[in-house]
Amino acid sequence: MSIDEVLLNFSKAKPITSGSLHASVHELAQRAGIETPHIIVTPSKMPNAFMMFYSDGNCKLGLTQGMLDSMGSSTHGKVTPELKAVIGHEFGHVRKGLMPYYVGGYLPMIAMPLASMYVYDQYRNQDAKHQESNLKRFAKDGGVGFLGLIAGGAVARHNAKEVEFYCDRFGAELTTPKAMEQSLRNLTRDGRKAMLEWTAKPENSAKLEEAVFSFKGLYEVLMSYTVMAHPSTGERITRLRELAGTMEGAAAPASRVAGAGVMELGTVLERVLGVAGKIRV
């Protein structure tokens, strides 16, 4: 069984091969200039959308049932402009590719701590006064490396947010800035509601506490605030309104679309628990 089959079985995802949702995804993919991805819908009530990337260049579009409900859409019924904007945002990730995450995200978080320790070590070796015990030397190196990690995380966070702004623009130009803005408002409202309902259940509180304080949970939290960081809804809406002004209310032609899922409140929770997050294989 492949990795994605394990993940899909775990989240009880259902493939969508026909109906209005499939037709809308196909239309948007053509306009975006990409191959039509396979579509899956997971039963999660948390509104979320994500792309699954594979080494052979193929990808899958994932939507949660919570996302469909939040956007007032269904797989074989109505597909609203808001859901189309969300899908367009995801297609921006396809056009953008994974390189921005590697170069703009992971690279600073790896290179900056190492560079900080190297520079500090060179400075210390040139100064005879800095002859000290191995333990003290290790502690100082660790401290300098940690500061480098914080700096690298800040750079990665900035770059990740710029990718999301870019993808919001992608989705807005495939549909309209108004549809993209409304989708973000819906996500903020319904994401908060779903998160509160989930954490209110006693059995889930124990799961969350166990997950957050595990190595995987801490890693996912770190990634969600750095490499996978998202701007606030307010920041995103401000950018969209600026875009609406430059477009003068007219829909952009396909040639203007240039190519990063929508993850609002509750995404960190889903990443920590390993449920319908930004899965990349």
C-alpha cells in the first residue's frame, strides 16, 4: 500500500470523479494552465483545502466536507464562486511549485543557525581569551544556533506569507477578488466554530494535549508558524481589495494568471493531529 493510500484510508477520503465539483475543477485547471488533478473529499468538519504533491509531477486536490459546507457547495450540486476561489488558490500552489518552501522556508531555518555557529566559532578561535571548557563551549554554540534558528524562522515566515498572498491573487484572478475575500471570511467564521466544537469534547482534549506535547506535534506547530505560516485574514483582505482596485472590477483573462491551501483557524490543530493538512509526498 502506498503512502497516500494509507493517508487517504486514515482520513476516509472519497474520490470525486464526476458531478459539478469535478466539472468546475476541470474548468479552473484549464484556465490555470495545469493538468486537472484528482479530487478527494474528506469527512473532516474543519474547513480546509490542500494539495498533495508527488515525485512524478502529479498532484491531488483535497477538500474537507467542512470546506464544502462553509462555501455553500456540494460535490454534485451547486459550486459557489467562493469555493472556486479556494480551488484557484490551491492551483496557485501547483503553479508555484515546492521550490519556494525549500528555498524560502527550509533553507533559512537550516542555513542561518549553522552560519551563526560558524561565524561565532571563527570569532572565538581568533580570541585567545575565549579558551573554555567543552561544556561551556557547547552551551554557547547552542545559544548562538538557537538565535540563528529564530532569525531563520522569521525569514521563513515572511516568505511563506508572501507565497499565500501570491496564491490569493491567483485565486482572485481566476474568479474575482470579492469571491476570494468572502471565502476567507467564511473560513475564519466556520474554522473558529469547528475548532471550538472539536476542543469542547472531553475525549478530544486529551488527544490534543498528547499530540501537542509529542515530538511530531511540536514539529508541526513550528512548521505552521514558519515554513507554512499564513497571513491574518485582515492582511489578506487588504491585499485583495488593493487588487480589486487595480482590476477595476473586471475579471482577469487567463493570460494574467501567474502562479501557493487555504489554512485558517484550526489548521495547526489538524496538522498536529495528522488529519487533512498540507500533505506533500
